[in-house]
Amino acid sequence: MIKFFFKAFSKLEGFFYRNLYTYRGLKIPEDAKIDIKTVFLNASNIQIEDFCYLGPFGYYNGVGGIIVKRGSLIGPYFKCLSGTHNFRSDISIPYDNIIIKSQIIINENVWIGAGVTLLPGVNIGEGAIIGAGSVVTKDVLPFSIVVGNPGKVIGTRDASKYEELKSKDRIYLKIKKYGAFSEEV
């Protein structure tokens, strides 16, 4: 009985959350999973595709635009900053009132660990993995494995295995939604 109420409450909570951010301009696909404790600023400049997961306590400032493409998984305490202050000002210090906007793109099937920060303008290549606690200051090539502050490439994924799984549409949240990690999905 308790399990039933918990499940019903979770769906209701998700419904209200999804509608709150839809009202603010962010469209959340039905197949995306976004934790209720995630914060979106400038939500109308943020695009999330299907089968994405955005973990708890994430902070997404969409002032410069953020795109999270299909199948990407993002851990807790993530920060995505698509704008910064103008510190090269002749008007005031430490910065002025101008915001420098720069879009962030997280391509398909990217896995981002807990506590990662993406700085303005970065493009995370398809299938990349960003290790927990990393600070990404530059573009990341597809299939790269990046860790550290600043983020450095320490390896790459097996591109042929990735392409094989992608051709079969073996997206983690899609498989999980339909209840099986078998070939029938």
C-alpha cells in the first residue's frame, strides 16, 4: 500500500514540476527524467531531448542557451553556466552589468558524473564521458573520457561498440523504461 502511494505521489510531483517549467518556456519530453530538485534559470533558452536524465541539485543557467541531446545522463550537483560577467570593463570592477552569453551543447548519449561544471561555450561531443568533479573549460571530442580541473582527456570509448549499440537504439533510459536489458527492446 505504501509503495502504491509513493508511486502515485512521484507521478503527481513530476506532473506539477513538468507543467511549472513548461509554463516558464522549458519543454520537458515525456521520456526525460528530471529530478524535482533541479533548478533552471532562463528556462526558455534550454532544450532537453527524450530519454535524458538530469540528476538532483543540478543548476542550469540558460542565459546563453543549453541543449541536452537524446539519451544523455547527468549526475547530481551538476552546474551548467552558459553566461559569464564582463570583467574586462571600463565601467566597474570586478565586472559590469553586461552578460557574455555562450551556448552549451551536450550531444547525444553523453554521461556526466556528479559535481561536474560546464563553463560557457563548451560543446560536449557525442558519447563522451565526463568524470565526477570535473570542470570543463573547452570542447570535448566525441567518445572522449575527460576528468579533472581543468578537464583533460584520459582516454576514449570504443567507437565501434558505441555505434553498434546506437544503431540498435540501445539508449539506457529507453531500455529501463520498457523494463528489460534484453535484445527485444
